[in-house]
Amino acid sequence: MSSRDGCDLQLAVTEPSSALDRRLWDESHDVVTVEVTYVEAAVAFAQARRLERLSASGHRSALRVLAELRPQMTVARVDETLVQRAATLAHDCGPTRL
């Protein structure tokens, strides 16, 4: 299982970490996310469009790529047990980034 915060955004929009994010995505056996990720990505794209970091066509392209990536993700349902476990892991492991 692999976890990459924000990776879906960099796959849809060219950013400095896009090449690494694409490699991690391609090499992962499982891409696990939560339901709200799709909405958060769409919100981030809309904000980038409002801030003129994305053109209108770039915004449409980012949403299209996000929609194409969505079926490749396993969506984990979030319940209290998972939230508490994630909080414990975040504390124990700290933030990591390749």
C-alpha cells in the first residue's frame, strides 16, 4: 500500500514534484485514499484557476485527469477507529516525503 499526500494533484497539474509523483503512482500496488480526496482536489483546481495558476483549458484538463485517475484508487471509508489510528501513526511516524 502506498500513500502520497497531494499526489493526485501533481498528476493532473504540472508541478516540480510531478515526475516523482508519477513514478510513485505507477510503481504502487495500491493507491488508497478517502472519499473527500476527490472533492478536495477539485477545490484545489478551482482555487488555482481563480488565482490564475491554471488556465481555463488547464482547469478542464486537470479535472479530466482526476476523473481518469479516480477508478485506479481504492477508497477507504473513514470511521472513528481509522481516524484515531491515523492520528496515532501521524504522531509516531511524523511527516515523511520521498
